[in-house]
Amino acid sequence: MYHFVEITKVKELSKEKLIDVARVVHEVTSVMTVAVKNTNEKTDMRHVTLVDRSGASIRVTLWGKDTKLVDNLDHPVLYVIPT
């Protein structure tokens, strides 16, 4: 079961809390290759900014193969559901 959270409520939650978000994609950055701090391994990352009807926004970071999820986005809504 999904528990979608409004963007304005995210700040009230602990950083460890896993949430579900479904919002309009406002901006997608280019894929960047970065070194992981603990292992120094290289991986891809990109940021996606989501907005809701109130204009509130949140930036989501995608890692590794998940960075491709927003390539050629044919619809402006992204569902972010932790696995």
C-alpha cells in the first residue's frame, strides 16, 4: 500500500522515514558521474525537482541505473516509491 505525502509535509518527517511521492516534474539535471564517499567507486547521479499544486517543490536525487528513469520523459508526473 502506498502512502503519498504532500511536499509541504516532508520537512516534518525524520530523514530516515521512507515516503511515497507523486508530483509533476519541474526540472531534470544532466547525469553526473561522482565518486561514492565511502568506497570511491564511480556512479551516476542526477537531480529531479518535483512541484505540487501549491508551488512547493522538492529535489530528489537518483543514483546509478535509476538516473535513466527520467530520460525522454513522455509524461510530466514522476512517482517516487522506495523499494
